[in-house]
Amino acid sequence: MPALRTIRPKQQKRQGFQYMDDRWPRGPWRALVWVALVASLGLPSPGHAAAPTPEFQKRVRAATFEVVMPKATEDGLTYETPLPLDLIPYSERIDRYWSIGTAVAIGPNTFVSAGHVIAAGAGRTIGPPALRDSDGNVYAIDRVLQYSLPEDYVVFSLDKPPATLQPLATSTTFDVDDVVFAVGNALGEGVVIRDGLLTSLTPEDRNGRWKWLRFSAATSPGNSGGPLLDSEGRVLGIVVAKSPNENLNYALPIERVLQGSTKEATFEVYEPFRLPMLRDSALLDYQAHFPLPASYAGFSQQVVGQMSEFFKAAESKLLAEQAARLFPKGDTAEFFAASHRRYDPTLVAQQDDKSWGLLDTNSDFEAKLSSHGRVWNTLDPRVTLFRIVYPEGQPDTRRYEDSKEFMDLLLKGLRLQRLVGTQPVRITSLGPAAKSAQFKDAHQRVWQVRSWPLGFIDSSVIVYALPTPDGYVGMAMQSPPAQASSIEQQLRHLADFYFVSLTGTLPQWRTYLARRDLRAGVFAEVQVTNDPEQGFRLRSPRLALDVARDVMAFDDRSRLNVLMSYVPRGGKISWEPVGTLLERSPDNSDMLRLSRQSKPADGVSRDIQKRWDQMTTRTGDFSGQGRRDESDNQYWFRTVAAPSDAAAAANVLYEVEYSTFDPTSPRELEARRDRLLPVISVKEP
């Protein structure tokens, strides 16, 4: 999804770093998530100066604060086993707050921290960040006074600051090799002061607009936003990040803060953006400002809004750049000529050579349910695709409204886990959805949009679910509050590229087709009946099929798979039935399949061209001869049905395949062929 797998709390002390999820989504919000970018265990730096005096330490600690966020009091989830909360350290277990960083006072009721620490509360539903002193007193943020995303700093005031507050002085004078002290709430266990050297001044990556202070003093999770001090205890910079491979860490010079704008915030993102179905990305230089000072609530709303605007602008730019190659344009020859037989869902996506095909979803997981039910899902870290097949004995009339039952079944496949200490505990229920809506995609498919909160990490699971006769297919992603609108926008776009066929028993199809509010628009023109005397009948815009009972006898256990695909029409595409797969019973004793094959365009593979040539000449596998597959004792024939219109027949043919596991002579198979072909009517619009 952002992977719906093991989910970790916001802070795992004693493991050396803070995180919420193994696969946190990329994007401009990387600086806004709970993850403290200063995340090195690092060995203690060698002593470069005498230990700071008790007076020095007392003064620094009095002006340095934890940045904390309230924990959820209830999560509303159900777990497979009781949570082993005793695995969490006692002090953390009883703490009502998560410790996420550090802030320092640099003036009367003027505090500074790393931008990503304070902005981590943007959009948060449980409560905003606050400051906490060494005595456990918590102070609410009043106004955000300055903010710069590219420089990663924020200045703010408190509603009721400590009465005895003594801010630290600042200094803009320093030299390489000066002794420095990194101060921070290391690992959320109290303010720690560690010494090192100022090692270099490093230009920022994009165009060197400022120089980062690089230093060797050790840092740990929780140091983000803390001060970098000189030997006199004056603030030289604000700790913001670390080197990925060594203990040389980054601080923003305090001069940048002192000279920063007090009238507007700077929101700036310069990075590539990509959608899962495209190989190329778009590089967007996004810049915006919003007025300051602002309440924290107003600041939060602006940050979330700017993140959403970045996503919209990046997506718009990417789609504009790809317009000439975006499906159904570009290299689609093999896609439209292929005979797609995919059962489980996937996405129409660009292949390595930029041609359009189906996303490989072989890396999947499946959980079996009773009465032929199943839950299948991909393990793709970008977005989870799933299919739920309800147990056949369950009533069809209520399943589309029961969000709790839906998610309880989906969790059997997703195996969502919460990490408590070092112990993963499986989540078995998220309860009813907190939000529900509907969305209709470009192909008139009706998606149920639902979300469930994950209170213990203040995140949510967002699901786009498409009702099918036998259950659901869909997409799921995990989202922190600030990204929810952006994640939904991405899912809405991916919905247009969703590839799936629909299946179910004949009673399930009757229920589905009767649900005008939830069935896909194309099924207004589809009829399915199974008369005890007349046999099976199917009508769709392209196919008409009548199967007498003495050829194949169907009952309420029989399954119908309507093969769906995208069909080009006048420069556009439509999603519609292009074939059927009928199974007499769950053990597949008898099977009849029809599938559409269009004439290949120039440049397709030899296999596709050979297949078309055999279909047009009724040779090879398409000769109609009765055969036996000795590997599994299956008896079968394969032939071709053509549209009644000669012009259409030159461009489109339908493969007809019948098979059975009952011992059947070639002559009997060919007799069934001769009785089936006349009742298959192909109508190409």
C-alpha cells in the first residue's frame, strides 16, 4: 500500500530510530512525517572538549524542550491475541504522549525547532504537537511565526510559556574545527548534551543558497529540532538531519532563522513524481507561500492544502507530458491483440519498453475461506490490489452494506499487524468504516470509498472497493492524515486503469445485476438467465449465447466468469464484456469459454500473429478436433466463432473452447461442438 503489513508505533526506543511503517510513502511529505530525520545510533564522538559544567548543562536543559504529540486513548481495533504491552518500557507505556523531537527557546516566548517535527502534526486528528519540560509540564503551541520547508525550520510561540523561561543566546560566528554541542531529547528519554567538532560548511544540494553546518557530535532519534551550541552555550544552528553513512550530521545556521520572513511561510518542493502505471516521472518545481503568523490549526490546514496542491500539480504535469503516450495511445498493439485471461485484478501499465500491458502481480498472497471463499492480494509496496470471494453460503443481500464484515474478510488476506515492542500482533478487525462514499470512474464502475482509522499511529486505511457478483475487488493504501486527500486522488486516477474480470455463481449474478446502484454501467445491457427447461442464456452488446441443458446443464452452483477488457472505439476506450467462461460446478467438470480476439496490428509478437493465423484458417489448436490432454485426462476441443457481418469478421474472431473431465470420445466432443456453434451469436457493434 504504503504497505498494509506490520505497522510500528511512532517511536520504537532502543531500536535506534523512529518510524511508523517500514515503507513510508515518498514525496514532498517526507519532511513532514513522524520519522525524525536524525536517525543514527552512532558511536559517541571522541572527546574534543572538557565536559560542560553543571551550570552550563542546567541552563541549556531549562531552555530545551521535548516536542510531543498525544497518543490515542482508544484504537477501536480487535487483535488476534491480547497486546503484550509489558514488552514496552514502563515509562513509555504510561506516557500519554509520543516524543517526536526537540525545540529550544531563543527569545521571550520564541521557540524554534525543525520544520518536519512541528509540521508532523499537520492534519492530525488526535491533537497538535506541544512542548514538554523536564518536570513533565506540557505547553500548547499558540502561533506559528516562521516556517520554511526547504530550510526545515519553524519558529512559534506558546499559549502560556514557562514563567521562569531563560532563552539561550544565539551566535552567527563560528569556524571549522570549533567545539560544538548537539543538544536534544535523544531517544525520547531526556535532554542529552554531546560534544564534537564543526567539521565543514556544506552547500545545500539544489543551488547552494545556504550552507549547512556539518558536525561530528553524535545525534539520536529525538535530536531533530534541537540546538547546536558553541562552547559558550550559544545557539549556532538547529539540528535537522544526518549523513546516511557516517556520523557527520546537519544543522541549519541560526542566521537563516533570524533573517527569515516573519510575514509568510515558504513551501517548496523540487523532486520527481510518478504514478504506478507509468515508467516515466515528472520533475516539478513547486513553490508556494502562505501568510504568517497563524494559529497552529491554520498552519496545519495550509500545510495539508499545499501538499494536496503539489500532488495535483505534479500529477497534472506528468499526465500532460505523457498525453501522447497515455493509454489508449502509445504502443498498444500487443495489448489490444492479446487474449487476456487474467482472473485476479491488476493494472494496465507501461512495460519496460514503454508498451502497454498488464502489471505483473505474481507476487501475491491468498487466504482460503470456507465454501470456496478466498482473499487474494498483491504484495506491491505502491498499492495493494485485492479480491474477496465471499463464501458461497452467505446471503448476497447485505454484503455490500456491511463495511465491518468486508474489512474483517480483507484482513484475512492482508495480515495487518501491529508491532508492540518486538512482538507483531495480528489485527483481526478495524470495526465499521469511519467514512463511506461512492465514486464512479471513467468506465462507469461504482467504487465504494471507505476509510478506517488506525488510532495507535494516527493513520488510516483507505480502500476503493468495486462490488462484484461474488464479493469485491479493489485497491487499498495506508495514509497519514496529512496525505489522505492526495492518496484518494491517486486512487481515483488508478481506478481508470484497473483491469479485472467479474465472476460468481448464477444466483450471485442475478443479485448483482439487480443492484442498479452498485453494478457497473455496462451491465445495464447484460442479461443472464438459467431456465430449468430452456437452459442457460446470456445476452450482452457483443455476444448472445444459448446453451441447452442436454449440452451443458447448469444449476445454482455453476459459475459464470464474464471476461472484461478495454476495447478501442474511435480513439477512446470502453470497458466491456469480451467473453465468457462457464463452469458447470466448482470442480470444473465441464467448462465452456468464449473470448474475443482482434486482428493484430503490425509489429506484434510471433506468437500473437501465429494465433491469429490459426484462428482465421481454423487450423492447429483451432481445428475443432476432439482431443485428450493426457497430463490431466481432460477432453477438449477449440474452434472459432465469427461475427455475422463479413467486414467485422475480418477484424475480430472469438475463440470457442469446451472441456470436460468426463471420459468423452472425439466423436462426441465434435458432436457437442456442432450443437454449440449455432447457438453462439457474435455481434460486433
